[in-house]
Amino acid sequence: MTRHPYKYQAIKELTEAKHYPLQKLCQCQRLSRSAYYRWLKGPVSFSEKYNTELSEKIKAIHENHPDMGYRRIRDELERNHGIAVNDKRVLRICRGERIQSTIKWRPKSCTRSSQDPAHIAKNYLNRDFHADAPNEKWLTDVTEFKYYVGGNAHKVYLSAILDLYDRRIVAYKIGEHNDNPLVMSTFDEAVEREPEAHPLFHSDRGFQYTSKQFSGRLKR
């Protein structure tokens, strides 16, 4: 079997989908162009072989970690197996093998709809939770947590902005109140950290995100 099959497949996808220069991609992977062309002309369909091998690894991960969904499986492949693969391919294989997480997480979002929203944007994301580059799509939400001091319950709120490309937390704030200043300060910090970013910004249309103040920030 060809050595470094995942590298060859990555080069093929990047040259076809992104039109990256072949010479530089081969140099980055320490492969020769002649070796790549030999692999490309191989009689066996690499895609099928690649998917078969990937499927076996995915099934092994699922057997050891049945609570993992396809996104966490993708992260596991990259982190601990050195296999860079996109979410869509992992999802297709999981569906074909009928692999799914055994845990259904209850949503902990505590944002609520505004009774008189100033601005409601179209749902441009439309459940397409895949990004091809950093700072292409940001997601945001506020989550409520409870903690106890003695027998008294207290609440804190986590406001975070996540980059869909690599699930990096761009910015986060923790506060005692679920209000506009919490999400405003989170957004301001994200913009300060990534001043050149112009991502699609997606929220659940909670009252903070549909306010006139927040809409103004997005436009600026």
C-alpha cells in the first residue's frame, strides 16, 4: 500500500477544491511531485480504500467512546491519530455505519427571545456547521451554571464566541447577570483579538442579540 495515503489525499483535495499550488503542498509534506502523480494514476481507487480505513478507525473510536458524536470523533482522529479529515466525511461514514452518540445532551442555553426585537436577521447559517477557514463562521450563546455556597444556590453566566473552523473559543466572559453588557463585552473582546475578521455571526436570536445596540455593533 502507498505510504502517506492521507497526505496524498489531502493534497488532491486542496489542489482541486482550493486551487493551492501543487509544488508548495508537496514541499510542505516532504513529498515529490513525481510520487504524487504515481499515486494519482494508481489502479486502485484511493477514495474507497481511504474511506474503508477511516471507517475502521471510526468504529474503533466509537467502541471505546460511545458517547462521542461525529464532531468529537473527527477531533479524536486529528488529535490522537494524526488524520485530518472534515466533518462531512466523518458524518457520511457514521451514517453509513449507523454510528451515533449514546448521549443526548440537554441544551443549557439560557438566552430567551425578546418580546420586542429591534433586529432579526435571516438564518444564513441554516445548520451548515462547517467552515473552510478560520474566522469564517462564529457562533455565540450564553450558558447558565449553578453553584452552591452552603445551602444557597447561586448562578453565573458564561458568554462565549466559538469559531466553527476549529472550535476555538475566540472570546468569553463570565458574569453574574445574563444581560446586554455581558454579550457586548464578549463581542468587543473578540473583535479586539481578531480585528481583521469579518465572519458570519450566528446566535439563537436571544434578546441580547436582537437588540439595537448589538445590531449596531455588528454593522460597525
